[in-house]
Amino acid sequence: MIITIKSDTPKNELDEFIATLEQQGLKIFDIVGTQKKVLGLVGDTSCIDEREFLVFPWVEDVTRITAPYKKANRQFHPHDTIVNVGDIKIGGNEKIVIIAGPCSVESEEQIFEISEGIKEAGAVMLRGGAYKPRTSPYVFQGLKTQGLEILSKAKAKYNLPIVSEIMSSDKLPEFLAQVDIIQVGARNMQNFELLRELGKINKPILLKRGLSNTVEEWLMSAEYIMSEGNNQVILCERGIRTFEKATRNTLDLSVIPLLKKITHLPIVIDPSHATGHWELVEAMSLAAIAAGADGLLIEVHNNPQKALSDGPQSLKIKKFAQLMEKGKAIAKVIGRDI
Ligand code: PEP
Ligand code: MN
């Protein structure tokens, strides 16, 4: 970290400032210029919020050199993290994992029909929301406990592990018993209390990128989970808010190669929430595979017109099966399997 100090800073104040930093285990190097003085802080700066330094009137500028996330940082953990769900592996150069299913669990018949279809097409995990974070409190909020029970039945019948979203930590016992990957939705990416609780369990977490969050904020949220001991974090890009209204969100596919560089955590792409339109989902899925995604999370419904949430972005089972065939071909080109 580099701190630029104004030249007329009183010596006693600066000495006191440096002593406080040294007490925190940091080594301080200074360069004295004609106009300014520059302090270089060497050591573990992850516990420092650099903005706090700006409280001093004689601090002109602060620049962070090392990212504030440590456990999620590839610099300190060069090997890819591979998250295991039974015999399914997510990350590294393992098979690209396809997770599919409806936005919401609506009934046993619906989940069974979708499970059968996605399994036949090659999906290896089933997604379905039981607790739904809806914008309006007046619309369908999910089947809750009953929804998780339906997912469990489908898991037993079709041998498909389950991904489902948690909204509050008081529901952890039922998620621990029935869900294989716990999803943190975009709206809860910065629910730090929830993240900390998820850090204390031994279960993979799929952490979606927040509606308008930067990559660094997203990785700091991963850090909240990992700092409590749970390293099984999968990042999921689901589009971010921009000025563009033609798509529901703007899919930031460039995060795939970027995240591969700066973090060792697996990255999954959700082309459904990113685009909001079923017609755009196939192209974005193929692009995500080509760009190196470790998995896809795709909304599939047996009858999108009747879906209780996110029908317009849901693929019909047949369309999903076609996407899978194309996906396998693209994966082969880049030397991976689905
Ligand atoms: C979902 O997966 O159905 C969902 C609500 O996703 P997001 O948090 O990305 O909006
Ligand atoms: Mn949805």
C-alpha cells in the first residue's frame, strides 16, 4: 500500500502515524520528494481499510497494491479449488458442470418431469428455488419447506444433487439436511451475517454476483465465507445492472478469464437471469463454455407459459437438450468435457 503525504505535515504527527502502523506489524519505507513524501507499507494489509487514512488532512492519496482478499486470492493459493459434490467435481480442468431446473419449485409433477428431461439431456444437478427473493411481496414466494422436500424426492428418484437458494440463516438446518449446494442470491451477496454463518458449515456455497457489485466486492463476499473456514465457494456471474434495458441484465462474460487469473475459485455462469429471454440463453451458454466457465446454471421449465416465476427466460426441455448437444461440441474444441 502506498500513502502520499503532503510536504508540510507536522513531523510529530507523522511519526505517531508511522508508529501506529508499525505496531500493526507493517514495515514502513519512505521516499522524500521535493513536493511530497511517499510511504510504502509492506506486510499484511488485508485488515486495513485504506479509506480510513483519508481522515488525516495531510494524507493526500492512498493506493492499494495487494488485493484486500487473501483466501480467495490466486497469488497466495496458486492451485485451482475443486469443489466436490458426491463424485461431481467443479473447477480446475474437470468436466463442465451443468445445473438446470426451474426458477421455482411449483409441484412434485413439475419437478419430476423437469428432472427426467434435464437428466436425459446431460445435466448433473437440479436447481429449484423454494424460498424466492421476489421484488413484490404480493407474488408467489416459493413453496418453502415443502419445496425443499419435493427437491429431495427428485434427488432420490433421479440421482440429481440439489442447488437451492437460502435467504436467512434460520433455515440452515433444513438446507443442511436436504441441499447439496447452497445458493446465495444476488440480493444477498452482501448479507454479511448470512455469509459468516455459511462460512461455519461444511457445504459448498454458490455465491452469485450482486446486482451492481464489482468483482472486488464479490470476492470480498467470498472472503467472508472463507474467513470462517468454508473454502468450498463457487462464484456465479448472473449479469449486472447497467443502463441497458433490452436485456434483463448485462452478462459480464469477461469475468471468466479475469477471475481465472485473480482467484482459484470455480466460476459458473447463469445465462438465464443475465439475459432474461430464453432466446438469448443458448448463445450465451455456448459463449460461456468457450470462455472457460466451469459450469452453467440454466433455468428450464416443462411449461414456461405457466411458470410461477421467470417463465420468459426459461428454456423448454427440448430446447435445453439441443443446447447441451451444441455445448458438448464447443467444450471439445477447448479441450474440456461436459
Ligand atoms: C434465481 O436463481 O432464481 C435467482 C433469484 O437468482 P438471482 O439471485 O441471480 O436473481
Ligand atoms: Mn429465477
